[in-house]
Amino acid sequence: MIRHSLLPKLAACGQYESNPNGAPSPAAERGTKLDEQFRHAWTTGEFPNWDLPEEDAQAVRWAINECMKLGGVTDKLVTDEASCKVQTLGMDHVGTVDGVALNGRWSIDLKSGQFYDYAAQMAAYAAGLMEMRCESTWTTYLLFCDQRKVVTLEWTYESATALLRSVWDNIGKPPVLNDYCGWCAKSLTCPARVDSCGKAMQVGASLVPVEQDHGFLEMLNDPERLGLFLKRCAVLDDFRDAAKAKARAILERGDTVPGWKLQRPRVTEFVEAEDIALAVEAGAVGAGDAIRAMGNLSAKKTQELFSAAGAELPEHIIRSKSSQPALVASK
């Protein structure tokens, strides 16, 4: 059974296969939790004091605010799962959007984490909702709550079903390297990835100091080849991580992997903050000395301290620093 959420992956590669034994990642579990809290907050108008990091609470509040700006109140946006089921012709799976406007021709989907292309999934939702509600046009809004970005996709029934047909036509075609490769059950056996891994290793082989070979330096000065090399290295990282995990498992059960061993784990001794606080209260340690020894606090934690004390955080004591920009693959 093909799930609606699987469609973007099949659009990118017709050989994609979900890993049946893969446990939900922390990112996926967080996404599920944010979804549940968003639905509850919009349906009840309450934002309970859940055990929720402030960053996640802000993400949910942003999504609620965006839904209000989209006209969710006037168009009677509903978010309870029973009202958000979607049956799309040609699919046995029943999907669930995050919100449907009862008095409008639009729906929303909340997305956390990185930005991905979800057009195929939205096409299936739009087609299904148009079929269920006898509409000829539909709008889907993707709310990327971590990126604070709204992506609007306008659909006709013809455009939505055309995209779905292109996905069906892509199923079974030769594999293509894409952003979802690391999640695929075939990630370590896929011909495209194995080939890319081999080519990356071939490039690395030119670094062996036998005879002076300037091939790698020449590649560094060629932006196109440099970009391709970095993408292939990313694939190689997945194979390396799988090999390291297997080697660790073999060594942990007492067998050997020639040339490798498990290093003795580093033991770190520490004192809990609560014990330091008790020492300060008892007068054994000076408060100022304890605070300086424990180091800087984030602006967020400092704000929480001042708020709990009923005081206003002076803006002039907030410092900032920027890290080096991360190098990521462009879409």
C-alpha cells in the first residue's frame, strides 16, 4: 500500500522503498508531537503547559498564527483527525491532512525540520479533497514551522492528477540519487549509490603518495567537479557509518575485525547543578564563584531566570556570536 507521505520519495526515485524495520527517528517523533499539539491548540483554543521545549512551543504558536492569517477562523479550519481524512482515487491508503477549511477550498500541512519538496503529497491531498467535495480547484499550504516559511500550491483537478500520474509512471524506473536516499531500505545496495561510492573512492585513490598526482588539486579548482565530488562523498559517509556500526557490533560480541579495536570509553566525573546550588545556600561556595565556574548561559535560559524572578532582562547584557555558515547541498 502506497501512503500519501511516500509520494514525494517515489517522485524523486521510482525505486524508493521504506525501511520496514526502521525505528522512528528523533526528528520524526518530534514532528508527530508538534502535529498533535498543533491540532489540540487549534481545536480547543488552549495551549496547555506541556513538557515542551520553548523552541517547539514557538513553532506551534507560529503555525497557529499563520492559520489565522490564512483565514482559518472565517473559513472554519478544522484540525481534528476525523475531519481531515483524505481518500484519493487510485490509492487504497487513507491520508490525513493537518487541517481542512470547511468553508474554503484549501488545506494545510505542518512540516518540521528541513525543507523538502512535498508537491506530490500535496497533489494527492488536493485531488482527493476535490473529489470528496466536488471542487475543481484547491489550494494547499505547507507550513514549515522551523523555517517559518509558508509554501502555497494552487491546484486544478487536472494539474493534481497529472502530477500523480507522473509519480505512478516513475515507479520501477532506474534509481536516481536524491535527498531521500539515506531513508531508503535499499540505501546500501542501490546501484546508483554503490556506483557513486566507488567513484568517490577512485578520486580518493589519487591521493596516495606514489607519484605526484595533481588530479585532486585540479578538481578543487573546478567548481562543477568539486560539487559532484562532495555529493559523492556524502553517499560514501553512509556506507562508512554502516560499516563502522557492523564492526562495532562484531567487536562488542568478542570477535575481531583486523586492524580495528574498541577504545576504552572515556569516563567523565561531574557534580549536578542541584548539589552546587545546595553548597551555595549552605555558604560553602560563593554564589558568584559558582556562577562563573559554570560558565555562560544562553539568552533563552537567562530570560527564563529573569521571568521566574519577575524581573526584566536588560537587553545590554545579551551577547551574540555567529558560527561559520554550514555547507549544505542546494536543492
